[in-house]
Amino acid sequence: TAGTSKPIAGTTETIAGTTKTTAGTTKTTSATTTLPSTSGGGCLKLLDYGVEFGDQTLTTAASDVTSPIFKPEIGFPMGNSLQFLLYFTDNGLIVFPSAESEVYRYTNPFSGGFTASSTIPMIAAFWADADLSAGATVFYQEYHTYRSESPSLIQRVEGIIKKYFEIQYKAKWTLKITWDKIPAFPASQLQSKTNTFQAVLSTDGSQSFVLIFYKCDGMNWDVSTLVSTNVLIGFNSGDGYFENDKQTELTVTERYRPDKYIGTNTDLKGLWAYKLIEGSPQKNYRAECLNWFLSEPDPANWNQALFSCPCTFNQGQAENRFRKFKSDASTKLLRPTGPNAFNASLRCIYNRKNALIEGWQERYWVSFRQITSLTNNQKFDLDPYNWCCIKVDDPLFCSYYEMKRPKDMCQGYRAPTAVLALGDPHFTTIDGLNYTFNGLGDYVLVNVQDSSTKTIFKLHGRTGQTGSAKATNFMAFAAQHLSTKNTTLQIILKDNESINAILNDQNVTFVLLAEDTSKEIYEDGAFSLEKSASGSTITATFDGGISLTATAKFAMLTIAVFLPEDYLNKTEGLFGLWNRDPNDDLKMPNGTIIPINSTESAIFDYGRTWTVPTDRSLFTATGLSTSHNDSFRPVFMEDIRKFANFGAIAIVCKNNTQCIFDSLTTGNEEIGLATASQISAFAIQNSTLRSFPPFIEGNQVIRGVLLQKITSYFTATEGTFTAKISQDLNLTANGTLTWIPRSTDGFFLEIEATGSNNASSVVHPRLVLCNCNNNGECNFNETLRINGSSVYKASCRCQTGFSGSECQTETNECQIINCFPGVNCNDSSGCGPCPAGLSGNGEQCTDIDECNDMNPCSQNATCTNLIRSYNCSCHAGFSGNGTTCAAILCDSSPCPASYCDNGVTCIPEPTNACSPSCECPPQYQGDRCSLPTSQFMAEPLSTIPQRRVNITLRLINFNSSILSNQSSADLMNKLTREKVLKIMSNIPRFDSNMEPVFWALSGRIATAVASSFNYNGNKTIIDFLNDELINEIIKAFNKQRSRRSLQDETVDFETVNRDDIQDVKKVLQYELLSHFSCNNTVFAGYVVQWDEQDGVVCRSPCDMDHCLNEAKCQHLPTGPQCICIPRTIYSTFGDRCEHLSMNLRAFFGILFGALAFLLLLLLAIFLIVWKCKTSKRQQLINDTSSTGSAGNTTFSWQKNAWHLTSKMESTSILPSANPKNLSSVSWKPHLSSVNLAKISIQRPSLNKNDADSGQ
């Protein structure tokens, strides 16, 4: 249908004054409406449905049926709100309840249609009282198409919506419901005329539609048989947006035939289309979240080798792998400086006290050089978090986000280990050993290997002489990282406090960092550089997590290197062997280890072993002088101690060895003090990296009930909790949490623990609150967040009789049922009686067949049943009002005495000249009722058993203490007997109740009543009592429930279920047969039998092949009699003509006649054979006579042929000159015994062309 133009069919009229109410306001609109039309337009086929297409079925055999509840995850927009529950009924109605406890039948449509005050969202596909009790089926199927692919059926739905509403549309959730061959109520009377139609609900999360298909020629309810002709088509959003379709304003017959009319908003017959939202589409964050979730790959595809969030903000600031980003005023944010191999990253969020709130893995790393990385991070990481965890109050959606962006709570964080080289130069190894080495030249500071012992990182340092002093300092560093992309960085001292960076032999161009204007950055994939605004500090971070920071001051370079734990036991160089044992840190390249307490001179010699050969140097920058000098010997500490001012400098340096050394060797105290300051700062930085906060353990979800005290316990490793006291909650310093929820208002809960190192950690438990008012059961598996707080509200499963989100509303009968049109509803007793001419419970009413039930007409009249009435018309020959009909002509022509047999009354027939007429009962037939019938209903004997059941009832509002008060107990007994008798009297074939028995049950009163019902021979009655009685009893009791008090002198019972009713006596069909007789006829011999259509019947043996051999059976008063019919050659005899006798004269006559015929036949065959043989002989003689020209050879017949074994003489044939004649040759036969069975004779040939002609 998509892509075709949309013609306008029918005529239009302007309807003014339509009222819609939204959010407390009333607005009046003027709408142009297309009147229903039957002209033009085709008829659209229903969407495929049935079990073979994957549909489920609603097949409960009952007059009112509701479907399971559907819960679209993204919700279903209706009007201006989002609905989350829906179900449908057999009556063509779709309902959106506010709670699962509010599922009602809604049997009858609203007489006035939908109004602005209608608060329950509904869609009326074809709302009229239907009935599935005769076995009709409703098919349904739910479709989830959140991803791009859609089955062809959904594509067809999308095409229809696109065409008629002229929008782009992609369905995400669809429900197809098909009411297939559904009869009207009551199905037992109306199942021959059915309706078939289909409703398709579809939404993309922001807007929603319903398509209603009425099958071509499939809407066939017979209006003339319906007791109510109300039908409703349209919808109501529950917040003031509704539509009552114009189809229901047509005549009664027309409104029931929507398949014949062009539908609303379409140009096709039988197709209706409604848009169900008011105004512009609203953003649906559930749909956005779910779409994102289903389109995202598994995190295992991209989160390999990601770092873990630092446990405190200070830890992240103390190392180089993380960078601070802007965030809101209440939080701080860190992200890695570089991505992993899949360009993924982390988002680590901290509170203002530097405690980690939450961390999330991010699929897209944020690069300041690539705008697309910011866009992708916002689109695929931050926006989905906002949709799933902030905008949606259902925690299930935040769990969806966590499944695609795993949470990181620093559980895998390992702080890197830092090493330092500074000043004149002083080294701190990775294992923490301090020493001084004043070599002059290029040296290996550290080589790092991977697991295969391949070197992946190198760091070289170049020293220069410090002025004229016998000391050196670093003037350049060169680092190289070897991976899929090799990176070589040279850091060169430009002047006293300025650094130049050369990357892969190219000068680096930095850009200003928007997040922090005190820094400039350079990024290239996982490699990044940061330079301070002063240019004195450069930080480099390499792929794999290795980083370094170089600082220039006093024309000296200082370097700090940070190594992840991955490289433990994989280092060498002046920074030592990292194995957490400083004793082997002074290890030479050849493996020799000198003691850590060696003299400075020995250490100097050790250091020189790590000199970088010229051909392996990483330094390539032009203008960088080499200063290698093997003869250079620095001054050692033992020499410095002899300096005159040693004591004074020691005081200034507070005995810091490095400070003293640098101050005296350079002659500049400031350099020494700067060295001491840097060492102190490095120690603080190392301490911060290793300062972990307490680890908090405790329940992450705490469940509570309103006004009830809940206690939960938390523990923190080496920490103390921050106490909190509020109206609802109390947290002690030892971690004991006490919660007494006093309202359903939300609040924010953060539990904080602080360690002795002043580092803190926090957890945010989820508080789940239940408030079901003691009228329901808490469902903690379905919760909603309250206003973005820490408090979540659990849903309720309400007890019968209560509804609402908190089971706070006691339902009345008028909420549960929808009475028949014209019937008033009472909140306590329910629907009143059906209107005159109808019977039922007030909710469902059926026409009273007065002709069948009341026999209101004269026996001389014909009764015609009408809806809610009847008509009596006198027979021909009678006159009157039908109730009384007097004979017109037959007063003077009475029947002859005893005209009708078997006690049947004779009535003169006015239409037949007042001739006598007999109306026979079922067991007789014939003009005078003198003949028996083949079958009639059997008569029950007095011994027929009764159907008995025992019913257990629980009384409402009666306390078991009443049993001890005789007068109260007697009153209760009386009221119970009356109430039970009143209820049971409405059940067919009810006979009596036994005296009820009472007992105490859990503080209440229970009673048992034994009830009896009468069987008869009618199959319908027997099947009802055996198969349907218990359900009918349950229905009768539950429909008659009331809530009147004891003071009103009535009782009521709790809901009755199947377990409350036990079979006491149930008689099967074959057991009933012995309790019936055929004594209600004068004809003997009838047999009691079971008939599958009628029940227990008396059947004539004549109808049961009583007489054999085609004998004629007649039923006489004495019983069946067989009249044997004689045959030509045999006859029958016996009571049932079961014996045969032979007629010999006829037998022999037939036998001899057959033999004579056989003899004549043989004679004819002999003559024919003889004639044929004679003809063949004559032909042979003629053939031999015609060969006379063949020479002197002659042929003749010999009477007796020779014996094949006799001796034969030689003979000759005379020669002839004529070539045509035989030549003179000699032949002599030689014969021996021949097998006679193999002899064949060939006729001689005289043709010269034969093969033998030359012999």
C-alpha cells in the first residue's frame, strides 16, 4: 500500500464542540470528519495470523475472557502520557491499566461512548459483548523490532502508517490481536454468525498508532438476534484525548458492518487507522536506551587492557596516565591520557572529597585533537548514560547500560611505581635504593622488556659537566617505545628552565588544553605529551602505561619515570632491577652485582658500565653536544666532607645528603635546596600513589516497608564511617544503618568511610521501599526510582478486592463489572436485575424465550419469540388475542368418543372442516396415536441417584468467637442457610441443601454445605451436572458476593475456588441406565439405551436390526414381531427369521436347467471345431495340386506314418535340364531316436532362391 496517493472518499461535515481535557484544562476544538462511506476503495486483507505464523492463542471457554498482561519495555504513548501495562478482552477492547490488579472484563461498551472524563486508557477495536464459550479463538503475537531488521508483516504495518499519516516511521514494538470467528453473547444461541477482525498496536517509542482491520465479509453478527446493539469503535487516552468513531453513529445494521465502509483516516474498506498521541512526538528515553543497548557490541570486543580507575582523585593526579577533565560543581572527573588498542577509555567520577563515586568504561576515548572523538563519546557513551540511568526511573535500564559499559570501581587499580633521577645526579631506583653517580656521557637509565624478553622501552640520559665543578647533571633524555608504532622522544634542555621536545626527529607542536589552560598538549594515538605553560616541565605517556616527567631548573634536568606493575622483574639499567629487593639493584650489564653499601668510587665504576655505545645512542638532535669523557673523575662525598663550609651547608640542608652534595659541588645553596624540595615532593607523590581508601562492604540493596525499622550493617577496612542522622535514617561510626521509612519521599544516601591516611571511599546503597497497605504483597523485583534519589519504590501484587499502585483502594462491584445497558450498579451488590424481557446477572443479559420457558400462548396459538418480548397468534380456525383462542367453527363438531388411542386427547381441527385430530406424545405416532415410535425419552425410576457436592465456604466479617454464643451462632446459621439456598436455587436441577456445619478457621469461621441436584435422562442436563456444575457454583457464589455487615442481617463469603468444592456423588452415563424404564408406553419390548444426542432413551428393537434376513419388523403391544419373507429357493423361519429352509423342487429345476444349457454349449463348440478342421484339410489339398510343374516328384498322404526309428531305404529323384525343375541328386535319410517333445515340421519349399536350391 505504501507509495500510492491518498484519495479522499465520502463526504465531510464539520463537527464543532469536541471537548478534550488535558492536565486539568479544557479545550474545545473544531475538527473535520469524514463520514463513513461504502463507495470506492478496495478491501485490504488481514495480516497473517494463526499458530502457523507464530501466534499464541486465547482459547479459554468462557463468556468473558481477558488476555495476559503485556509490558512493553519502552512503554506505549497514549495521549500525553506513557503507558506500561495493557491487556485485551474477548469483547474487542484493549485496556491500559495503571496496576496489574486492575484487570477487569468490561463486558459492555459505555452507552455514551468515550468522554473527556474517561480516565482509563482504552482502544475499542469493536467493543461489544462477545462469547468464547463455544470454542472461538483470539490469536495474538508481540513483535520486538528495536534493531534495524523487521519481518515482512511489520514492514507492511510501517508502510500503512507511512502512507496514511505521511511520516517516516520505524516500529519498535507491535502487538497484533486477531479475533477470529467470534460469536456474540450468548454463543450457544448465536455461534453461527461470527465476526473476524484484527487490531495492530505499534509504537516507535515517541508516537503510537492502531490499525484495525475488519475482514471482508467477515463481520456477520445478526443484529436482529442481539439483545443490545451498542458497539463502540475509537480510543480514549485517559487524559482527555479521545475519539468516538462516526461508524457507531450509523443505523444499527450499518454500524455492525464496518467491513463494508471506508475506514477513518484511510481510503480502503474495512481499514481504520488512528494516531494515539496528542501533539508532537515526545522523546522516549526508554526507547533510546534500548535502541542503543541492542546496537552495541559486546564490551569484550573493545575493553581489553583498559586501566582501572584510581581509587581516589589524588591517586589519579599523582600519576601521568590520567588527566583531569571538566565536570559539574559537585564532582571531579578523570580520564586516561590515551586509549587502548581499540580506542576505548574510562570515565572516573569523584566527589569533592576525592572519593570515587563511580567509574565507567567508555567505548570512545576523548581526544582533544579529534572533534569526532568528542562527538562519538557524547553520542555513544554520555548520552546513553543519561537516557538509561538518569532519565529513566526503572533500574533495569541502567543495568542495560552497565552491560555495555561495564562499571569500574577501582577494583583492578594498581598504582605505578615511580623512580627519580635529579640534581648532581642522584638516583632513586625502582626498589627504593638511593645513590649518586656523576658520570659524564650517555647512560642507560632503564630498559624494559616484555614477557618474551624483548626490549620494548629504552630511556637514555645524557650528562654534562656542571660548570667547572667536578660534578655532572642531566642535559638531555631520549626515550624510545617499541610497539606496532615506534616512538622516539628526545627531551633537551634549552636554557636554564626551558625544555625542547623532539618526536621522531621532528619538533613537536603543542596546542593549548581547553580543560586546563596552564598546559599544552600533543596527542598521537596512545602517545601523549603535556607541557607546562612555562615550558619547564614535559610529561610523556607511552602506549602500555609507561610515563615520565622531565623538569628543567637551574640549567639541570630532573626526570621521574612511572612503571606499571606489568613490568616487574623486566627492567635493567641505572634504575636497577625491579623485583622489590634493593640489594641487587646495582647490577651490571654482565650480571655482576656490587653491594649496595659500596664506596662512591665503586658505585662510580658500576655506573660507567651502563654507558651507551655511540652506535646505539637514541640522541639524534642536531646541535646537541656529546660530553663523553672516560677520564673524568667527579668529587665524591668523602671529599666533600673535607670542605670548610660543610657544617654550615649541612645545617642549611637539614643534613639532607643530596642537598649538601649539590650545594657544595655547585657552590649554590639554592640548587641544593631545590634538590631537597624535589626529593620531598617525590616522596609525597609516591605516598599518595600508595594511599588507598578503606574498602566498604555491606548490602548494596536494602529492602524496607513503610514505618517498619530496618537495620543493615557495613564494615570498612581500616576506616571509620561518617555518622549521619536524619528523620528516616541513622548511620553510626561503626557502620550500623537504621532506616525507618516514614514517607515515600526520596532522599540521597551516601555512606562514607575515611582511613587513617585521610583517604575516603563511598558507597550508595539502593533503598527499596514497599508500601502495600497490608492489602497486597511486595514485588521487590519491579521497582521505580523516586525522583532520581537513592530510594526506589517496589510494586504491589494486590489482594482480591483492592487496587491501586499501593493497593490503597478497595474496589467496589461497579469498578469490577460493567452492567448491561439500562441496568443500575450498586457499589456493594453489583448490577441490578436485567431489563424486562431479559434474564441474567445484570452484567450479561439474554433474551427470555417466553415461548419455551413460560408457554404464555394458548395451546391453539403459535408462539413467536421476539427480543425482549413474544407474540401469540391463534391457529387457523381459532380467534382471540393469542393468549386465549376460541374455536371458530367446531363447537358443534366434537370428536368421537375414544377417537385417539392410548389416552391422547382429541381436538377438532378447524382448518380441516373440524375433523378430529390427535396430538401424539413422543412415544406414539399415527393419525390416532395408535402406533409406536422408534425412540423416545426414558422414564426415570424413583431409584435414580442424585448429584451431590460438598461446598466449603469462609464467612467474611465473622469472628470465630461467635461460635461460643448460641444466639449469634443460630442467627449466623439461619442467615447462611438462606443465603446459600438463594444462590443455589438459581442453578439448574438444584434440589436441596443439607444443614451447614460450622468450625473455626484461623480466627475466622468456615462452613460446609452438602448440596444435591436431580438427574434426568436429558444428555444436556447430565453433561451439565457432571462437567459444568462446579464451575457454575463457583460463578454463582462469586457473582453474588456483597459487603453488607452483620447488622444488615446478611452474610457474605470469601471468594470460592475449585479447591473449595469436592465431588461427593457423580453418576456416569452407563451407571444411569439401570435407573430408567420404558413403562410410559403400552408397547412392551423397548430397550433402555444411551443416545449421544438425546441421552437416555427407549429404543424399539425394530430400530436395532431385531429381525434378520430382511424380515419385516413391527412393534406390537406385546413387543416386536418379525414377519418372515419367503424367497424363490429358500424360506426363513424362527422368532427373528433367523433360520433358513431349502425349496427342493426349485433347486432341482434350476440344477437340471443349468446342465441342459451346459450340454448345448459343448455341442456348439464341437461343431465349430469340426468345421474349422475340415476347411484346413481342403486348403492343404488345393495347395499340393498346384505344384505339378515341379518335375516327376509326387506327393501323397499315407494313412499311417512310419515309425521314426524304422529303417529307410535309399531313393533317387530324377534330374531335369529345366533349371526350374528338381535336379537328379541322391539322398539318404539317417534317422535315430528323436525326442518327440522337440519335433517341429517345416513345410517343403520349391523356390529356387531358397538356400537349398543348389543341392
